Amino acid sequence: MSTDTETFGGTYPFESNYAPVEGVRLHYVDERPSGKPGAEPVVMLHGNPTWSFLYRHFIPPIVSAGYRAIAPDQIGYGRSETPLDRSRYTLAARIRSFSAFMQTLDLKDATLVMQDWGGPIGLGWAVENPGRVKRLVMMSTWAFCLPGMTDKELLPPILQLCRKPEIGEALLLAYNFFVEAFLPWALVRKEKITPELMQAYRAPFPDYSSRIPTMAIQDVPIQEDHPSFKTMQHVHEQLGNLKVPTLLIWGRDDNLFAPEFAPNVWKQIYPHAELALVDRAGHFIQEDAPEEVVRILLDFLTGHP
């Protein structure tokens, strides 16, 4: 990414931090409240094709509330380095990378805030480190297997195309499909699609090879013969290890993880989970309704000290 110091119209003013993770330079934001060195960490995980920019409206109010706000860029996204080895972007590899990052920071009492791929990646670490997790917050994400289902039943046509090997690669790498088409399509509040926003999400993917991470859609393990199915199954089977306060924040207009479906699956796994539905918000709920979501999140944090 050539714009490592770009603030995108002043919307992303945070200091950059870097950690070596499995031979890759991983970028993250780490903002702390002054005079509170032991502040509890709130770790915010993005998905595809976003990066820590997704949480720019969350970081200042979280810090103002007395928490440490951490937002890493997954390998290949944002300001992190992009290995061209496609095996680095499997679910198992991305869980290993995030686990190495969390080990480097040595965080305890962490609240995980997860969206899209942030769910299976973050929870892949959490189920192996339940003693380090204090709260879970899920937004338009999953970390469970639904064997017997098909792409057609689970994914909108726009994403079914991306999972086809030849046409999918052309759409994702040549056209930058996830940034140029999926992101604007999934945003409900179209007025949020500003030149600065599109510039920020285009910046990590300037050319064909840099877009290899966005092929993550092809790694979604729906069928049991998928290479990543066993990894997802392991995470799913271990979710019960996490017995902590849990919050589901969902957009009523989510066109990927429908609010009448996905939260119900989560409620079966975590019956104690609280559910907040947000009007005029979809899959990228952090972009559609940041003020509403931050208010819900902070209420949850203070309500479960």
C-alpha cells in the first residue's frame, strides 16, 4: 500500500504500529486512554475487503470511554504486507497469523469485536485462549458449519459468481470486484459512499496481485469436502469453551447474513447472547450506522464490567 500516511480526508488520523507476524509486517492501530496503562483491550477485527479503516469511527469513543482500542489489518489487507503465496490466505493460516499477533501483544481480558471473516479468525484464536477473552461482540459474521447447504442456498448470486474458479478470479483480481461492486452494493445508506471512502478501500488493492486476499470468498467452507471445512468445524465445535457475555449487533437490511437467520444460529450456540437490531444497516454495519453501533457497544461494555 503506497499511501501508508494517507488520512483519507482526515478520517483516519491514527498512528501506525507494526508487528512481525510469521515473516510479514502486520499493521495495527493501538490507541490508549491517557493515564490508564492497564486499560482493557477492545480488539476490532475486519473482514473482506475492508481493513482497520472500517473502525475509524469506533476508536476515539472507545478510548474516551477508558478502553484500549486495537484494530489490526489482517495479512494482505490495509497497511499490512501482502504475501503472494495464496496458501497464506486459508482460514487455518489466517487464524495462525492472528494468534501470533495476539501472542505478540500478550493481551488479557480482551473484548473481541468481529465482522465478516473477523468472526471465524478471531474466534479461531479465542476458542484456544478462553481465559484471555472477557466479552464477544459479533456483527454480520459466522464461525459455524452448515453441512448439507449449498452456495445457492447461502450466498447471493453476486457472490456465487465469485466462487467459480475462472470467472471468480477474473472478477476479483482484474476488476477488484469486492471493492468496486460488492462494497457499494452491500451498503444500505448510499450517501455514505464518498470519494474518501472509496479511495480508502481501493488503496490496499492497486493492482492484480495485490487483490489475492480478496479471493477469501472462495475459501468459505460450505461443503464438507472444502479444504477449510475441518478448520471451521473445529472452531464451531469449540465455541462452547467461551462462556462470556456476548452481544450480536445486526443490521435489519443485512443482505449477506440475514437477520432472521444468522443471529438465530448464534443464539443456539450462545443462548445468553444479547441481540440489537439496527435500522437502515446491512453487512457493513460499521459504515452504515457507526454512531448507533458505537452507542450499543459502549452500553454493553459498561453493562458487563
